[in-house]
Amino acid sequence: MKLLIKGGQVIDPANDINEIRDVLIEDGLVKAVEAGLSISDGEILEAQGKLVCPGFIDMHVHLREPGFEYKEDIASGTRAAAAGGFTTVCCMPNTSPVIDNAAVASFVRERAQRAGVVNVHPIGAISKNQEGKELAEIAELVAAGCIAISDDGKSVEKSNIMRNALDYARMFDIPVLSHCEEPSLSRGGLMHEGFYSTIYGLKGIPAEAEEVMVARDILLARLTGARLHICHISTAGAVEMVRQAKAEGVLITCEATPHHLLLTDELLGSYNTDAKVNPPLRSQEHVDALIEGLNDGTIDCIATDHAPHHLESKDCEFELAANGISGLETAIPALMSLVAEGRISLTHMIELFTIGPAGILSLDRGTLSPGSVADLTIIDPEMVKSVDTKKFYSRGKNTPFKEREFKGWPHATIVAGRQVALKGTIMQGEMK
Ligand code: DOR
Ligand code: ZN
């Protein structure tokens, strides 16, 4: 089975390619990336004016299955991923039951095999039931296919547990993905602590709640020699600490989310629960520091922290509303707007969605090298459209980008040589 993608602007940062070429796919693998290719049998996808990239990877999503299928499940979440231009997602373990043993990890992988339309890698828990008391069976989780461990949703409060987790992770050569939040500083907080929290009268979460934990985890990463990855970094101080730790040779990486890169705490003035997220949207100086961190290599990748919620969890008093933003179907247009503003270059943005996460997780993806699995994301840079949550494949309609107009949307998503989405619509043949 052959597929020829013709005439697109091929941007493959892993191979330093940025020019008009054709991509030939044969039996699910990239066969050639050259100009002037033709085929006598098979399918042709015209890509003139489109950006042809390695498949985008989102290393931080919540698929909610098992346990919270009313918010999302593997079928709906992977469709949202494909429609949003992602070919691989890694799902966090804060499900019910928690992914803290081989049985749950295997369940997720099997469901993804049967119902998923993109690649899914489960992330195992650090501690049993994510309670922070006792380490999960990390060897068992790795054997069952978990590519990292995390207690995302909250911090590992006890430093000795975090130390032991890092030690184990090092043995298996997997990263520990750390949600950095000192709970005694953040407890009861509803938004970023600063000028706007005072004006709006909402209890704040100081930047230091994140920074105290980033500092601790850097010390523990240095102590253990393990690979530490900071989830959803959101403050200037945290970025600076990661920058310095990298310079010292600590094995540290970090991710930033589209919402922390585009939005500020001023937005909370409308008490819009769709903008309530943890860590909270910060002030402009923090956003500027994140952009600087993206551009100087301190921040290694962009991840959505896709956190779908049911309407009832958001359609309530601000204080009671759940934290989280449904992010898979707006990430590419959101980042394309930063490219248009000149805040980040197009090629670097593509790096942050491809070789960035692939490197952190040692995935054999993120490149169009001949012989690699043909996962591709094709973007239409000219397409102008408003965010329409009614058309979301995700069950979570909770996004502060609702109705916002963006230019630059996913055009096609190809997984192992098969087209799974076109112009934001899942291909019928892929409905399982
Ligand atoms: O906003 C968030 N939502 N932050 C988290 O850390 C967890 C996530 C969720 O699972 O809903
Ligand atoms: Zn998360």
C-alpha cells in the first residue's frame, strides 16, 4: 500500500529539512522524502501550500479511562488527538483505578489498540493510588509498557518517596514527570496570586508554590542522577532554575502548555471556569519568561495537559469548578498564532512537538527519516477558523479559547501510513 504526499513544504527538524518535497509512504513506513516522486499505484495526497511535518506528540494528556468515561475515554480522546493533529499521546495515570499496576496499564494499552486512532503510551503512577505514601510497582509498570512515571494532578509531598522514585526510574532509564506544587502554599488557591487576584477577590496561588517543588526536585535529580521532567512549567523562577540546572548538567527537561504560553490571569476577571486550571494562568511577565525559555532551549517541548471535564464540573461556582482545559483540538492553531506574532519560529515550534517529546521519552518517532514509521501531521497555515467546541471530538468542551479565531489548523493526520483525520474530521474507515 503506497501513499504519496505531493508538493508540500516538508519541515523535518530532525533531518534539517525545510523545503518543498514529496513524501512517499509504503507499507506504513517513510520510504523517501524527495522532490519529483511519482507512483503508478496507490493514493496521492496533494499538499501544495501545506506544511508536512513528522507526527506531533503530546506527552501529557488525560484520557480519563478507566473510571471517568463521562469526561473522556480512549476512543473520544484519541479522536480528539487525531482531529487536533497529534499522532501520539501519553496518558496520565490519574484514572480510577489509578494506573499503578500492570493490570491497569495493560487495560489502557489494549483499549488503545482496539478503540484508539493514534498511538497511546500509558504513564504509570509514582505512588500507589497516587497517595504519595508507598511507591507503585515501578518495575511491573515498565514491563507493562509505561514509558514514564508521574503522580500528575498533585505533587509527591514526601521528599524521600520522590527520591526513591527517581532512583527506581534511573534503573529503568525512564523519566519522572513531576507536577510541582507545594500543597501548603497552594491549598485553597483559585488563581495566580498577584495584582488580578487582589482585584478579583480570589485566593491566589503564589508562583513560589511551584518553584519550591522545582527547587527540591532539582536537588533530588542531582542527588540520584535520574532524569527529571517538570510538567506544565508556568513561572519565570521555575524556568530560571531549570536553565541553571541544565547548565550544571542535571538531567532535567520540561514542558509548557499552549494555555500558559498564550493566556494570562487577567482572563479570570469574568470568573470563567474554563480558564481555571492548575497550575493557574500566570501574569504577563511569567508568560514572557516561558517564551524566552522556549526560544533558548530551556523548555524542551509543548504538551497540552489535555484535561477534559464534564459540563457539571465547570458549570458551577468558580470556587467549586474543576481545574483543567481541554487542549488537544486547539494546540496547533494556538501555537500557529505565536508563530504569526513572531514569538517563536515555525521550525522550532515543530521541533517542540516532535523531536522534543520523542527525545524525552526515547520514542522512535518525531522524524521523517526513511525507514521510520510514517506518522505525519500536515498543517494548513492559511486556514482561518474559530474554535467550535460543538465540533470537538473530545467530550471536554472546557476551553478558554472558545470562539477564538485562529489561522493555521491541522489539515491531515497520518498514523503508520493511514490517514486518520482530514480537516478536523476523523476518517470514516477509522471508526472502530
Ligand atoms: O488543571 C489540571 N487538571 N491540572 C492538573 O494537574 C490535573 C488536571 C486534571 O486531571 O484534571
Ligand atoms: Zn496533567
